[in-house]
Amino acid sequence: MTGSEWFASAPGGLNRYFTELFQALTRQSGVSVSAAAFGSVAEAALPGALSWGGPGGSTMRRARTAFLDRAALREATVLDRHFCLYGPAAVNRRGKLPLVVHFHGPWAAESRLTGAPEFAARAKYLIERVRYAGADRFVVLSTHFRDVLSSDYRVPADRIAVIPPGVDLTRFRAAPMPTGPTTRTVLCVRRLERRMGIDTLLRCWPEVVAEHPDARLVIVGTGTAEGELRLRAAGAGLGDSIVFAGHVTDARLTELYERCELTVVPTIALEGFGLIALESLAAGRAPIVTDCGGLPDSVRGLDPSLVVASGDPDALGARISAALHGNLPAPAQCRAHAETFSWDVTATRHVAMYRDIGR
């Protein structure tokens, strides 16, 4: 497996997925797996976890370093690439290796949404097409990204496997709902980028506070849109009811889940699945999600009312207010739903795929 960064060095959905899938694959019987990415391998702490060096430096240097690292391919029978820019070609001394590409999202389209120049987005699209060439199988987390991959990258549907992610059920516990004279907390854990819909959440918050004066919104994460989001929150004149917590440790995040009543995932574009929604469910807290991309898949079968229209502050505010009135699945229900998403099941499906294309 080749990725971007290990989660311990660069928190984020892609890196969390890469790290936890690797850990799950090491538990599979009859499987030998190695994985390389930038940053510290301390969190993985397993044989086969490799590092290309620190997470810093220029993109060109990092790409060259990863491309030239062929040591891990000597005995490989399949190469599974998780980020198009990094990793060697799928060739070793025995010839071409079967290649799996994990499509975590359209890199070029994400670049456009962050305001990158059009020439930069076009260059990223060309890199994606080149690095996807020759892949035997593509893995996506949802049917939505299967459709994006098929329509925007012209990948035949019979080469795309939809394999939902798992969630680490040992990191979280379904704590009882907080009681007593405490602030009613709504938690949002997201990268602070425009496509994540945090501005929609801030726009609906005054109406939520008008109905629930003791409500508090805690926003965890950092990103390029942090400055403008802080300005918008300050301009709303709601004082301490909105808190930007920045980056937090896993231990602190677990505490925040226990102290909140619900979470919100308000994405408006390019959401492959939303691992954070599964984490919330594993912690016993229902996530209100938008109908963006694969997000509805995370709560399908639990409570369809948890899904609201993306970019609609009125719909989002009304659902949050209803949740604070108690209209939510109980912690035990949320946990039971999360338990249907197992990393071991996800890993088993990957191994079956590897064996199929490696024949």
C-alpha cells in the first residue's frame, strides 16, 4: 500500500482510512502487507509500516522520493495506491504488478473549490489520469464516487469496487447523554474548507440559539477557510455560543463526543463517505448529515430524518433544533448501527479483491 501521510503526522480522513485499513489488513490470516507514506509510523507500530521521511518539504521532492522507493515492491504481488501523486510504478523484478487505485476524491475538482488557478487544477487532473492508467481495479467508498469516477475519469463500471469503510470500535464508547446544568453542545469535526459547509452551519446557528439559548456549537479542525469562518461567527454576535477548538488529540476528541448531544456534518460538495459520521455513531452520538455524496450511506437504515439538503441553512437549523428537543436515535442505537461497519469486514473484502486480480 502507498499513501500520502500516516494519520499520526497529518490527521485527516484519507490518512485515517489508509492507516486503519493497513492495521486491519495485518490482522487477516495468510496476508503479508507493507505500507509506505510520509510521516511517523509510530501510530501504526506494526511490521511493514514504512516511512518516506517527514511530512514537510516541497511536493516535487516528496513525489520524487516516493516514486523512487522500490524496496517494498520486491516481493509484492499487488500494489494498492491511495494517493495518485505518491508511490512507485507498479512494476518489480517479475514484471508488471496488478494495480489497485483507491479513489478518495477528485483531486483536481477539490483544488478548484479551494480557489486554485485553473491551470493548476488541469495539471492535477492530467496527473490523476496518468497515474490511474493501467489500474486493474478502483476502490471507492460509495456509489456516488463510483459515478464520479465513471463519468469524470471514464473508468468502466466493471473495474470499480464499492467497499464501505470501517470504524475503529475500540477508540470510542457509547457514553450516556450528558445530564445536569451543562451547556447543550453540538459538535462539528471537519477540515475548515469551503466545501465542508461550515458557513451553512454558521448561517443557521442564530435560529438554533433563538430556540435553545443554552446551545453551544464546538467546531473542531483547521483549514484554509478558518479566517473567514471566524469572521462570520464573530459577525453573528453570538458571543460564546460558537467555539473554534482547532486541532485536538484523539483523547480530547473522545471527550468532546461524550459531552455533546449530537454532531453535524454539513458538507456541500465532494464527500466520498464521511468517516467522521461513523466515528460519531461509534461514540453513541447521532450525526446530522447532508445529502452530499456518500454521506447518506453512513446513516442509511438508522434514521432517514438525519439527512438534510446540502447548503440549506433553514433545513439544517430546523433539524438541529428538533434534535436538541430530543428527536434523535439513542446512544445504544447509534452504537449498534456503527457496529455494522467493521474494519475487519472491509479488510476481508479487500483481500478477496487482491486475490482475484492477482491470479
